[in-house]
Amino acid sequence: MEELSLPPNIVAMMREQGRDPTKDPAAFAEMKKRKEEREQRLISKWNQQNRQQKVKSWLQDSIWSGSRPLNFTFERWEPDMQTNTQLAREVGNSAWKLAKRMIAGEQFNVLMVGEPGTGKTSLALAIADKVFKNAEKPYLFISTMKLFGMFNERFDNPEVGHKLKDLQKKAKQAPILIIDDFGTEAGMKIYNENTGKTHFKPVRKDMQEWLYEVADARYDEYENAHRGSTIVTTNNTSGDLVQMYNPKLISRLITKRKGNTIYFEGLDDMRG
């Protein structure tokens, strides 16, 4: 075994320990193994820091209803806390299966619909968390109520207008986009005395156009395929949403596939 064939740092370490690199192949193998293990630990640490920085960047660009980031994992989903335990398990399993499909590389839209407080946002975040940890696909979170507020503020504060442009660019590119509480921004139903029916007032036009551009960029009409995955949570039916938004937006954003839809009706409101 020739000393010159060994890496200089290995030779130096062996000599410091009183070992002859030219006559001790076992010692050389041991030192080489230790070196590789140290390098692997450093690489793992760097990769972990890089992953944390990547998700932190997307979370910082997200907009949250409470102005602070939220997080949730599948481990925290507790079906036994619900009156209908079986339904809670089925809902959790459905979300888990959607996450596995995204990890495998599928790109599609998801709809989570049900009453407030039943866990829609939590499981949307659990899916995003699972996909990021297993496939390193970060996510962007957009509260439509917070987005609505930004559109109200932008004329008085030019900085908000710039942030909306940056947010839209990010939303178009996000591997996973969560649009939370979609439809809540439309407010209460309006009663029409002439017809005796109630309806939702359409959401402001500039916000509709902003969302349409995002949804359109995330859908390849020619290939009939999605670019990234979009998870929409809502308290409203598809019929309600069509009253609030342009049908073209709803068509691009709200999935019609039963396998991509999770219904939370029948679960208890766990807030409070």
C-alpha cells in the first residue's frame, strides 16, 4: 500500500496517532470510514438547514388570517375527539392518500368543503407538511379573507400593491398552493324581496381577476393538466361559489373529481 495514494489529511491523521499509513491498511480503512461519516453528517446537516430555509422562505411570503403562520401534521389529527369517530378517520385517511399521490409526483386540485372548525385547514396543512417532508415541495398559504383586506388597503398603501404583485407571482409558481376559506370574503347572503330568494354578492372584480390569473397560470389547457397542486378549503357549496366568482375561475380552481374532494359535513366544530 503506497502512502502517496492516500489522501493527505488521512495520512496526517494516522501519523498523529502513531500509525504508519504504508503498513496499516486496517487503520487506513478505519480512518477513511470516520472521514466519510463526518462528511455525511455535514451534508445531512446542510441539507436539513437548506430544507428549513426553503420552507421558511415560502411561509414568510404566505398570508395568514391571524397574521401568524399555522402548522399541522397528520400525527395531530385525533378522530377520537369527534362524535363521529369513523367519519373523522375516513376524512384523515382521504387526506393521507392525497398527500401520497402528490409525493409520487401527481399534480391536481383538491377541494375540502364543510362547516367552520371541522378541520379543513388543519388537514390541508397536514398534506402540505407531509409532501414537503417527503418530496421537498414547499407550499404557499393564502387566506382569502386576508387577501380581501389587502385589496381594500392597496390604494391607500402602495406597499400593499407591490406585495400583491409579488404574492401573485409566487402563487403561480408554488408547488403546492393552499387557498383557505375561499368564499368567506363574499360576506353574508343578500335577500331579494322581488324574487324571495337569497344570493351572494359577487366578490370585488380586481380580486377575482387576481385569482383568475393565478388559477389560469396553474392550469395547462392544451395538455389538460395542472401545474402544481392547489388545495382549496371552503364553507360554501359550488353553487354558492359560482354566485361569488366568475365561472371560468371556478372551473379552473374547484375540482369536479370525487377522488380529489373531501367532505367534512357531519364533523363537530372543534374550535372554542
